[in-house]
Amino acid sequence: MLTATIALAEAVGGWLTNSLALMSDAGHMLTDVSALALSLVALWFAGKPADVKKTYGYYRMEILSALLNGVLLMGITGFILYEAWERVRSPAQVDIGPMAIVASVGLLANLGALGFLHRSHSMNVRGAFLHVLGDTLSSVGVLVGAGIMAYTGWYVVDPIISVVISIVIVIGAVRLVRDAVDVLMEAVPAHVDLAQIKELMLRAQGVTAVHDLHVWTISSGVYALSAHLVVQDPMVCNNDEILSAVKHDLYDRFGIDHTTIQIESETYSHLGEVH
């Protein structure tokens, strides 16, 4: 809530003072607000049960929201970069005093948030700490720019700072869109190595081959797998033990807890069935 308030104040302040750098800083804070909002939306939808139409539930809403967020951020940044180019060609005067005041308020609020978050050792809180640290550095950049403009009168500094901040936003937005598209395309999760999974499965007693191995992401931190395991003689092998061992190892090493595994004989595997 604090970050959203600061972002709104900087956006309004940037518009009133004609500072593109201040508006860019507000856009940078908007990325953090959006990330937090997406987390809250994901938690709300994750609580909704699956039904006969949506058998995986509503986990993918988080991914769709992330994709939309990334596209919107790139659009906003594109507008800022266009305005920056126009101002580099024809620098506009900036009301430096109010600009510095708004940026200072944002900096103080971010420093307070850093002090609070720094006390925790939680990984999630650490991620929030890094986001706020980025906001703090952006505010410092705006203040440095205000100082340079006040001392030299070089108003071209304002769009240059906005370009630097916009590049940071674009990098984050591109990563967000790329990750969302990977999930929607059911790409193999970044932390998963299919060769290692296949090797893990082949270590199970009685398993001679693995085929039709697929691993994908349902939502952030929720992974699924399907595979066919070939055994020498299903009448001799203990299928329950194989399934239990493989599922335990998959969860322990890769965090995959949603698995669909079919066990079949070597004879069945060579029948030429299309999977």
C-alpha cells in the first residue's frame, strides 16, 4: 500500500513538475506494486477449488495476469522512451524544487521500508527487499538529476535519467512476458533437467526404459509430470514400490508433486501404440 501511494504521488508530481524522470520512477515502482498485486490475486484464485470444467483449478490466472502486466509495462515504457527522445531533441524546463521534494519523500519512504525488511531472513521478504532497493536507487537517480539540473541548467538530464529507469523496467517486463509465455507453451521449468529425471527413473528397480516424458508448469511453484515407464515383467515387479520411489524422488529433487505415470511391459511398449 505504501509503495502504491508513493508511485501515485510520484506520477502526479512528475506530471505537475514536467519531470519525465519522476514519472519513470513512478513506473518503476508500479512494477513492484503489480508484482505484489499478482501474488495476492494468485493466492485468492489458488483457494478456489477445481471443477469439472477447470480440472487444474484457477492457477493459470496468475500467469495470464503476469503476461498482461508485462505487455502493459512495455507499452508504458515505450511511451516514456518516445517522450524522452522528443525531450532530448527539445529539452523542456522542469520545476526542480517540487520534483526534488517528491523524490525525497519517495526516497525516505523506501529507506524506511528497507530498514524494516532488512531485519527478516525470509526468502520471500528478501525478494521484496531487493525490489524496494531498486526503487530506492531510482529515487536517488532522480535526486541526482535534479541536483545536476539545478546546478547546470541542463534539462536534457531529465529525459536521460528516464531512459535509464525505463531500461530497467523493460528488462523486468521482458523477463515477465518470457516466463509467462514459457508456462503457457508448457515449456520445461528452468530448474528441471529432463536427462536427470530420466536417469532418476531408470534407477528404480525393474525399470528398463522411459518414454513420452513431459514436464511443465501449472503455475508459479506448481509443477506437473507425465511419463511411461517400461518394466521387464509387470507380474514380477512391484509397481506400487516403483511409483512410490519415483514420486518421492521427483518431489524431493525437483519439487514436482503432480505426477501421472504409466507402467507398461516391454511387449506393450513395442506394439507401436501412438502416445
